[in-house]
Amino acid sequence: MSSAFSWLVDKPITGIRYVFQLFQRHMVLPLGAWFVVVAVVPLLLVLWLSHLQNESIIEAESKLQFKMELQYRMERLQQWLQVKKGAMVGHAQNPTLQTAFSDSLAIWQQTSSFQQVTAQLDLSQQKYLKFLEESGGFYDLFFISPTGRIFYTLEQEADLGEDLTQLPLRDSPLGKAWNMSRYLLDIQMSNIDYYPPSDRLGFFLVMPMIHHGRLIGYFAGQLETGDLVTIFEQKPASVVPGKFWVGAVHGRMYVDILASLEMARGRQMVALPVQSLTSQPILRAMHSESGAGKAIGIDGGDVFAAWSYLPDFGWGMVYQKPLDQVYKTLDQQNVLFVIVIVLTLIFVSILSLLFYGYLYEPIEALMTGMKRFSTYKTLKPDQLAASKRYQVAIKGNNEFAQLGRVFNDMSLQLVKTLREQAKKNALLAEQQAEIKAYSEKLAEKVAEKTQHLAATQNEMRFILHYAPMMIMNKDLHGRYTMVNRQAADLLGKSALSLEGLDDLDIFPPTTAQVIRKHDSLVLSGRDPKQFEESYYGRDFLVLRFLLESPESGIYGICSMGVDVTEQKAIEKKLQETSELRQRVAWQLQQSYDIQDQFIASLIIDESGKLAETSQAWLTLFGFDRAAVQTKPLERILQCGCADPGQCKAEEQWRQLKRVIQEVFERGETSVERVEWLDLEQHTRYFEVTVTPIWDDKNEIHQVQTFWQDRTNEEKITRLAITDALTGLYNRHQYNELSQTLLKDVAQHNNVERLGFVLLDVDFFKQYNDSCGHLAGDEALQQIGQCCLALSEQTDHPFFRLGGEEFAAFVVNTTESDLKAFAEQVRQSILALAIEHPKNAASRYLSISVGITLGKLQSLASIDLLYQQADLALYHAKESGRNQVVLFSNLSGEADVDAL
């Protein structure tokens, strides 16, 4: 990729360099270029100015023609609208129409029958209305009551009797025009839109009817839209052929009026273009702008257009032609200009060749001599002495021959000078080489010394800067000359900003006085001295000594301080800890005695043997200390089991041993619940807290367990959430588990799909009636035990919702797995082989199951799942019972949407 790119870049550069070399070598090329500049550039300038003038003339003429064409259509539209409005106003003021309107309104108000209005109108009135329709160019005429009811139409179409205040007529063009006329009490025109009763585009004029000074209703006329098509027809013999666009804004779209007129049943909606307002004539026209010029057409092409806004209609109008048609004449002139330029270039090329033949030979000879001469300066003295002098051949006696003679004389003299200069340069070069060699040796020695000195200074600066102590140097006037990083960080300033300051500029006055006192002691004694000083809340051990050199003697004082704040704090804490240790030892002994009497605890080693037991634990479990001493906890837990093989102690010990092992491995306290059968064969529940015990090597060698009896709490909890008869979860636990599932969805989103199983015992009422309620309770107990066994196998919770109705939740499953589980439940109940003489579906007690699967999003989602499963259960019963029905097989949709 890089080689291809470099080739693309290098090729044009190489070509440009080659052309430039050709211009340098051949005089005919710059001469020809000069002829082109002199002859072609003025011609191009003239042609360009002519092109601009012709373009401005064509643009001005096109603007005038397009505006005239647009203005002609706008005037015709306004005249047509004024004629229609005048006809409506004139007829509305005609006594005959007013009488017909008033009589029709009275008949309708008395009879409430639109057919009676038409039947009881006078024949002369009907003929007059027909005359109005035909002479005024109306498709239909309407009588509208003050409340908006159409009680008479001339064409007797489906709109007779419609209420303009109600949908769908309220949003029709007639309804909108009537509503505006009702508010303004003036004649109003509607937009063009589809009018359902007439099954065509509707264009209406509505005006109030005033009779004897009061409003008696509204008179409306549906205009013929064919007149608009006639107005926009173009005559090729009299106008410039182009295309009209008429639009009206409608939200984020606009109505194409002309395209709508061509559609029989609806308006043509067009999305607003993405171009800016300034580039779209139709947008500018619909936003009350007028103008003409180049623009972008509706289809995205370049056009020349004129646009304007028609306020009476609320329409934007555009008349446009493709840009290439407008400038077609200008393109023909451009072709002629190109032909003239080509002929001029041919003439200039011929003229250049003629000059080339006359000038090339003498100039080429002179250039060859100059190139030969330019090689003299690169020759060595011995080569220059042996070289031959180049002579330019001279022919004739013209200007080029005289120039050649001058060149030959000049080259001869210059060769002599160069030979003498070459000898001097050789001698000077030898002297310069000796001086250079000496200078290089001297520079190497200086650089070596400088580098060593710089390395030593950098090493000392690095040591002082990063030394783990505070180092500050000051002169004999008390001003600091060097501060390392540790001291600068302590003072909260940069090292450079501290240089030149004295103690009072940096420290509080009391601290500054102490420092000056210690400095004076060092100056007077001349020996290093050690002091304890405090700076900004920190304690330092400071060593001060004098700075001196053999040349200048004593020139300053150096202070080196080590932060001993933590060391002093540790010493103080050690003293306090020693006192506290004695108090704690006494309190621990008292606490141990209390713990042994009141806290049930065991100390167990890693093998599971009891190392120590508290008296409270022995009292709680009823054991003697000698009986449990050195016995494994596993043996102690089994002591209440009549059959150790069937006892839960083995499972409980494995569970507790796993927790103890985790505490040994992780060193973290853990809590576990343990179920135990005591010596009196009573089940008891304990909450066991396991905490590690560390030895002197910081290793865990034992764990201590604290036992809290939770038996009563466990019994109360089980009674609250389970059904007393079956042992299954009750409806209260069903509601609580529903809330828990919803919290899991909201916090962790770990429940994607929830399966719901709803089952009902077939003909259970008949079973109670025939076998007795006691047998019914025993049957429900067997069903409950069967469901509990399935719940332990699958971890799917079962609920008794009431009577013989049961339910189960299946989290994150599929339809096939859900149906297999429901079928397993049905087969398990049937396998109980409980005789049921009244069961029409089986000789044994059977169940019908309805299942569904959906997304869990809210509590309403669970309620909807229940409704779906209940519907599937209903279909299972209707289909013969003793079967499983999936809701999605009924509805085709098992997902539950958010409610």
C-alpha cells in the first residue's frame, strides 16, 4: 500500500521535473510559451468577459419570462377565486335563495327529516339552486344549520344529515371551512383534500346566511377542481415550456397541489426536502418569499426557477426549467470559443517552430561550450593543467558569432586563473588539516573534563534532591541558597521560589527565632550540633554544620533534618498500649467467665474434634462435659437419631464441615443454619456463627462456633408460609415469592423468562361427595407430598392456592422443558393410584394442567401469566381433563408484554 502511494506521488513530481528540464534545455519551449501568453491570454480574457455578459443577459431575460409566466397564473387564480366568492356572495344575498334556505331550515326543524326538506321545496326554488350550481361552476351546494348539520344537498349524496362538529366530517375540508366561517362570520375557503362523501377531492367555499339581520345558517359550495387544471395548462406556442409546482405546508410535509388534482381520491403528500431553505424554491415560496434565479429542483437537479407566495390560497408557486435548457445558447457559444482557441494554438506552434530553426544551432553550440567550461572548477590542479581548452565553432559574423569569440577569450583567461588558484588552495588545505587535527584533540580533552564535571554535579544534585531527609543551605546572611525536594514539599513551595529568602520569609516568627538561635550556636562552636525542631506540625531531628572551602573559608550553614513525627507517636502509643494491655487482660478474664456461663460456643480443630466447650452449650444441649470431651461433632449430632442411617445429621455435618473448611481457608467469619434431632427426638434449628482463631504464627489452627437456638422462630416461619394440610407453600408465600422474583429482575436482571404451572384435581367435589371429606384431605396430603418430592428434585416451588388448585414457578426455562415438567407432575399424581370412581377421565385421581411462559416485568406480568395459565387449564378441562395444555398453542403468543 505504501509503495503504491509513493509511486502515485513520485510520478507527477518526476514529470514536472522533466518538463522543467526541457524548458531549460530547449529555448524553443519558453519561446513558444511566450507566444501563447501574448496571443492566447488576451483572447481568453475577451472570450471570458463575453461569456459573463451573455450569461447575465440570458439570466435577466429568463427571470423576466419566468416571473411573467408565474404572475399570469397567479392573476388567473385570484380572478377565479374572486369570481367564485362574488358568485357566492351575490347568490347568498338573493331573496329567492334566502327564502329557500329559511323554508328548508324550518321544514327540517319541524320534521327532523332530510327527505321532507327535499320533497317540500318549491319547484322554482329547486330549479334556481340547480341554476346556481351550473352557472357558478359548483359540483354541489349545501345548506348547513347554525349547529353544523347538513340538512340539504343539491346532489343528495352521503353527506346529507352529517354533523360537521363530529368526526370524520370535522377534519374534512368542508368541516374546517365551516368552522373558520363560524368564528369569523365571513366567507372562507378550504384546502384541497379528499372529501369521503363525494369520493373525490373537495374544495369548498362557506359563508354565513344572514336573513332579516340574524344568522340562520351557512351556505356552502363544492368547487370544481378542473378549473385549476385548466389555469395551469401551458400553451407551447405562447409560453416558454417548463414545469409548475404548487405546494401548501402540512406539518413536516407539504401538499403537492397539482399532483393532488391529478389523483381522484386523495392529496399528494411530499416530505420536506433535506436541503436548506435557500436552495429549495418550493420551500421559499411556501414561506412567503418571492424571487427568481438558479436553485435546486424538487428532484435534486439544477434548475432555473421563479417562485412566489399566493396569500389568498396559502400556496407557494414555482415555475422552473432545467438549467441546461436555459443556458443552451451559451453552451453553443462556448463551443465556438474553444474552436477559436485551438486554431490560435496551432498558429502559435507553427510560429515557434520557425524561430526554433533559426536560433537553435548557434545557441546549442554556445551552451555546449559553457557546460564544458563548468567542469573546470571540479578538476584537481594536475587534471586542470592537462585538460584541453574548449573552443566554440564560429560561423559567420552575426551576433551569435561575436558572442562565441568573447566566450573563447574568456574561457582561456579563466583557465589560467583557475590553475593558479588551485595551487594556492592545495597549500591552504594542508595548513587547515593540521590546525583541524590539533583543534580536535584539544576539544576532546575539554569535552572529557566537562563531561566528568557535569556528571559529578548531576550526581550530587540527584543525591541531595532525592535524599529521604530535609536539606537546606544558607549563606552567612541567613538567605537560603539551596533547598531539596523534601524540604520544598514540606514548605508547600517550589525549590527555586525559596532561594534568596530568609527564615522570617518562610517560617512563623517563633520558629524562625529558634532556627536563628541554633545557627548562632553552630557558628560560635564551629562543630556540628543536633537539635529537635518542629515545622508546620511535624517533629524533626536536625543536624547543623558549617560549609567551608580552602579558598574562601566558611561561606554558609547546612541543615539536614529527619522527620521523627511518626517515631514519637509510636513511642507514645507503645506506652499507652502497655497500660491498656494490663486493663484488657483483666477484662478478658472476666469476659471469658461470662461467656462460658451464658454463650453457647464450641472450639473445633481442623479434623472436626471438640477442643473446648462452654458450659452454656452443654446446658443448651443437655450433655455432660465428660461425655462429649474429645468426640467429633459428627458423633454428637447423631446422638438423637434412632436410625443413624436415616438421620439428617450426616448431611448437616457435611454442610457445617464445608463452612468450617472455608473459614480455615479464607480466614473470614461465616454463618450457617443447622437442623438437629435432640435426645427427645425433637427437631431443633440453630444459627451457627463460625469464626477463625489465629495463633502466634498468624495461622488458623482452630475455629470457634457460636450456637443460637432458632427453633421457635423456624416453627413460626414455617407455619406462616406453608399450608397446614399439604405442607406446600400457601398463597401468602406465593405473593411474597412473586415480589422476590420482581426484585431479582429489577436489581440483577437474572430472570429472563418465567414458566407458570396451574393444576386442578379433576372432579374433586365428586370425590369428596362419594368418598368423604376425610378421604379428600388424605388425597390432598398425598398430592402435597408428591409435589414436595418433585420440588426437592427440581428446585421448582409449589403452592396450594386454595381447595384443589395448585401452582408452581419454573424460572428461566423453555416451552419444551416446561411442558415436560408439567407432564411429569401429571404422571406422578396419577401414579399415586388413588381410586376415584366418579372420575370420567381415569379410574384414579388425576389432574388437569395449564401452563404458560412469558417475560417477567411487573406484578401485572405475573397476574397476566396466571390468567393465561388459567385459560389453558380451562381448555384442558374442556378437552377431556387429565392432560397438559400450553397457552401458546391456543393464542400463538406466549410472551407477556409490560403492562
